[in-house]
Amino acid sequence: MDREKVKELLENVKAGKIEIAEALRILKSLPYEDLGFANIDTHRDLRKGFPEVVLCKGKTLEQITKIVERLLAGSELIMATKASKEVYEAIRNVRADAIYYETAGIVQIGQRREKKTKKTILVVSAGTADLPIAEEAAVTAEAMGNTVERLYDVGVAGIHRFFDNKEKLFHANVIIVVAGMEGALASIVGGLVDKPIVAVPTSVGYGASFDGLAALLTMLNCCAPGVVVVNIDNGFGAGYFASVINQMGEGK
């Protein structure tokens, strides 16, 4: 249940359109609902301004669909991350209007939040192989009501591609940098701009990349100020955090 629904409910009680007993029945699922295998955080939109997001990895199709069904009872926007095509088909059986962002691995039901700011988030990826995580970040930020621009495949192996697009970096309010291999791109961006940067190491690479650990350590050891780092392959976390920064001071 989001802020607007609670406000509408209280106004209807005040106006005498809804009995107090009925209002209590509607509110009884707050702050969470126990499904036995999961506790659905029905209070999250009120606390955080965005509803609970379903991480599909590690869950069965039955668990995912039951969680989605319960979330739909109180929210007009549902997101499921790390979702396969099989997960999408299962969710579409619950809601036929579900949208699948295949590259991002995100299933979305409902409309994106209205934009609260004209400021822009820029998502930068080092290589084409980093696109799934970059798109996870971009789609998340867009769902949360942000304008998102993309600058892809501009890694350090062909750094001239990056410098040819530097105006996009200067225009952005927040920058997300997604890179695997040695993860050096975040340091380069951090040394050029005065904007907050969210660095996302990916598991792209081989040998001594250790499934993203090398990129993670490079980003954590970045000498350029203004760079924060999220976990390996955590595009959702980067998109969410960038949105929080981008919308600060815009009101709720």
C-alpha cells in the first residue's frame, strides 16, 4: 500500500464513505503479511517510497507467483529482478500485462512512477558483455521515476570512445559505471566529473578476474573521490541508490 492509497483511505473514513471496521480490514496486512515461506513487506512503499522488489534468483516459480499475487493486492507497480524467460511466463499467467525487459532480466507490472525531477542519471558500461547489469540499473532507475541516458561499450580498451561522449557525463546528475574485467572505468570517470558515481563491478571476465572480485577490488581501491561501490552484478542496487540521490530535495 502506497502513500496515496493510505491518504485516500483516511479521507474516505473522515468523509464517512468508509466505516472504521472496513478501514481496519484493509489495513490489517500492515506492516507485513506472512505467507509461510516469505514475509511480504506491505509497508515498504510507505517507509521507503517504493514497493518491495522480488529477487527471483533462488526462488521457485510457485513462490514467485504467490509473492507477486500478494504484492498486487496493495501496489500498482511490481518489479521482479534476476528473472528468466520462464519466470516471466509464470508471472504473465498472474498478470497478462506484465512486461519483460529481457536484457535487464526484469519483469514489471504497472506503470513507472511519475518523474519527480528533470535531472538525469547516466548509465555507462565498459563492454557489451556488461549490458545485462547496466540495463538492470537503467530499468530500475526508470521505474523509480527518473530520466535515464545510456553510454555503452566505452571501456578502457578503446578509451577514445569514452572521451568522444564526455558531454553526456558533464550533463548527468548521477552516473552509474558498470564494468567487469579489471573494472578501471570507474576510476577514469571519477577523475573527470564532480558528480556522485555508483560503481558496479560485474562478473564478466576470466582467469584472475575471479567472477568479478578483481573489478570489485579495483573499484573499492579507486583513488578518485566521489565513487561508491555496490556488490558484484548488483545493477538493481545501483539503480535504486542513484534514484535516491537524483531525487533528493524534490519532495514526496
